[in-house]
Amino acid sequence: MPTYRPGPVSLILAALVALFLLLPLLAVIPVSLTPSRMLAMPSGELSLRHYRALIEDPRWINSILLSIRIGVVSSAFSTVLALCFSLGVWMFQPRFTAVLVGFVLLPMVVPPVVSAITLYFLLTSISGVSSFFGYDTWLGVAMAHAVMTVPFATVLILVSLSQLDRRIDLAARGLGATVWERATRIIMPNIKFGIVTAALLSFVLSWEEIGVTLFITSVNAITLPRLMWMGLRDNIDPAIAALSVILIIITVLVLAVRSLVGRLRGAH
Amino acid sequence: MKAYLSDRMGAALLMAPLLLFLGAAYAWPFLGVVNWSFTLPEPGLGQYGALATDPLVQSVFIRTLRIAAIVTLLSVTAAYAITVVWVRGTPMQRVVAEFCILVPFWISVLTRAFGWVALLSNRGLINTWLQAIGFISEPLTLVRNEFGVIVGMTHFLIPFAVFPLASSMRSLDDRVLLAARGLGSSRMRTFWSVFVPMTRSGIIGSALIVFVFSLGFFVTPAILGGGRSVMIAELIYLRIFQSPDWGLGAAISVVLVLFVGALMALLFRYVRPKQMI
């Protein structure tokens, strides 16, 4: 079948957009190698001091560990809640499903800054009651991140459920399986890819969350994006460039592996 | 009958945890914020009155709308150009386009804003090079102003604009385009009179997403605007943390939610959701 390919004008315009998209990612590489203590282009010699600073300065390590902890806890929490909710929707198709799903998706649709002030209200209210679960605590941040990521997890799980053949569940039901057996032995094994994707996306979203985190932390719960923010606002620290280069390389590697795996699967 | 009851129980048990969680951790505190807007510093509609008359707040609202409109136009146009190649290019072109769309998409907003600081600041790449080749003697001010904000936001939002466009271009029937060409229409004419009109729903969907996103945007304007090009979201942050006026911050948030809600309702009336995605 003949296909309609983009012409030379389209290709040139697309190349310009591609350049625009990649330019800022490439720009951090020379900055990360500057020997200067401030943001500058390296003139002449290159230095790895800012990469060393990432390993030697305990602030960076601590914030990375904190971000991982918050990401794991909030992602586990939001994936479990999203999974239960989606199973309820798919297995029982209750009335008002559209309204309930709409409610769950609110944190994804409402402007993030409004969610941020809302969660700030929540955590400062909790702080009055408990000192280790509220404003500027890691548990508080994990809960806030769970609120922000749960709509995404729900969407992913609902999408993979919608591709599942209802007849296998009907067969299990007809053969006398209980609700628990249907959920854990019939449905969940068939959507495990969707569940894992939901958990990973929740982790990534929590790992890079800054809009809400900024409102609900001050000095104790300094996540990695929060630390980067502090370094970006005041005196621009080239260690951020070094960190950015590392994060960009990880992203490129993960995407490359993923597309390679997808291609190998497609080949079979 | 028993089965029916247990179904209802099962649904309730499975769905309740998330609904209770979001009710307690999202809906309830949002009502608290609404309450702030009517009670702080004193009960009444004072904060909403202030919103309507305060020239600073109004200038921020107008700037936000202006920037959001410009960013929407730029990102949808740029996204359209690269999506055409991503969806309709040769296999090799598709791989390259996909790489250029997905890599920025997965990189955090902070890293991307920092990349623009590294490019645009006074001692950044562009100014260093332009000075080195003697094109300029003084560094250009490319960041800490509206220009920097628009560039950074457009960069952030292009990948989001791509996805609705891509799905509308994928569903487009090749034979229509080939028919237009076969009937003697030029490449340009085929593009403008056949291709673009047939992807209208994708254009509307992606413009809506980008516009709504940019209204509540916080991180990029705060970093690339350097406090000089304040948008609504940053104004809320400043009212909460710098000149504590929680009531005003809350009132702006309520207005922002209502505005975004009205915008979406309006669009859902004219574009059926299915056409958008």
C-alpha cells in the first residue's frame, strides 16, 4: 500500500523543532564540566569537580535516598489503592462509575498549584495533631505524592483492564470462583504489565515532583528536586548540571532499552 | 439475591479505600482552602473584592493569559511539525522523531528549565558564543524575563501537545491524501486543504491541554522568569509564603479552578471527548 510521506519542507521544520527540543539537554553537558564554582562555560580545561561534589557532599546523597524512600512508599500506596478501585469498577460496574472515576482523576486535572495549596492546608492541619506526619515530614510528602500520582496509576490500570476479555472472568465465575479468586488468580495475572507500569510511573512522578513538594516542605524533608530548586533559585550551582547530565543519561538508556525490547518482541 | 448483595459489598469494599483517601486528603482540604478565601483575614467577600480591584493581581492575570496564549500557539505549531514526521515519516525518521519527543518528555521539569538557564543566561552558551565571534559586546538578556518564560514553557509543553495530534493523524486515511494528489493538488495544497482540516480535533485537543497546563504553570516561570515575570501560580506561592496573605492566595486558587473548569466545560460542549483522544 502506498503511503503519504512528509515532504522536504515538513522535514526541515521537524528538524528545527527536534533541535529546539534537544538543545537545552545538550547545553548542560559543557556546563557540568566547568572548573568554575559558578555557572559558566568551561574555557580551556575541563574538570569533574562537580561530579565529585555529588558523591562527596552528603546533602545530595541524603536527598537522593529520601526521594527513593518517598517514591517507593507513595508508589506502593497509590498502586494498591488504584488497583483495588479499578478492580471494583471493572468487576462490578457499579452505578455512578463515571462520576466516581471523574472524582479520582481530579488531582490530575486541577492545576497543580491548586493541589499544592490544598495539600499544604491538609498537612499543616495534620501537623497540629502529629509531629512526624504532617508539614515538612517525609511521611507527609509521601502521602501528598500518593494523592498526585493515584489518578495516573488508576488510568493505566483501567486501560489495561479495558483490554481484558470479560469472558475469562465470566468462565471463572461460572465455575464457582469467589471474588477474591477471580481478582487474584484470573484478572491480576492478566494485567500485571499494567500494574507494573502504574507502579513505575507513580515512582517516576514522585521522584521528580516539585510543584507540590515546594509547598509542603521547608528544612527537613528535602527531596532531590527540592534540593535542585534551592540550588537553582539562589546561586546557580553547577553540581545541578552534573546531576542533570546523569539523569539525562539514565533516561536515554532506559528509553533505548525499552524500545529495543519492544522491537525484539515485535520481531517474534 | 445473595449474589447481588455480595456484588454490591464487593464493589464497595474495593472502591472505598481510594475514595475515602481522596475524600480525606483532597476534597476535604480543598474545601478548607475555599473556606480560607472567605474567612481570612476576616469573614466576607473581601478577598474576591480585592481580586477584582487590585491592579497587581489583574496585571498578573492578564500576563498569565497572554503567555498561555502565546505558548499554546507556539507549542501546537511546533508539535504539529514534528508529529507529521513521527506519524508519517520513513521508519528511520520515525525513530529519530520519537527519540526527540520522548527523551525531553521523561526528563524532569527542573532539569529542562536548568538547561535553558545554561543556554540563555548572561554567562550561558548563547551569550558566550555570540561574544566569542564578536557578534555582540554586551550579553543579551534572554532569561529572567518573559522571553525566557515563553521559551521554557513551550519546550516543556511540546511533547504534551504531540500526543493528541499524533492520534488524530494516525486515524487519518491515507487514500484521501493520495486521492487529492492524484487529482492534481500540490503538496502544499493537499496539506492545508485536506491534511490540516482532517486533524482539527487533534489540534483543538492539544491546544486545550497546553492552554490549561500553562495557566497553572509554576516551576518554569519561577526559574526562567526570575521573579520578574510572575504568573498566577507563582503569585499564589508568594501570597502563601512571602507576604503571608493566605486568604488572597486561596481566593486566587478558587478563581483559577473555576476558570479552568469553565474552559473545559465549554470545550466539552463543542468537542466530544472521543474526538480529542
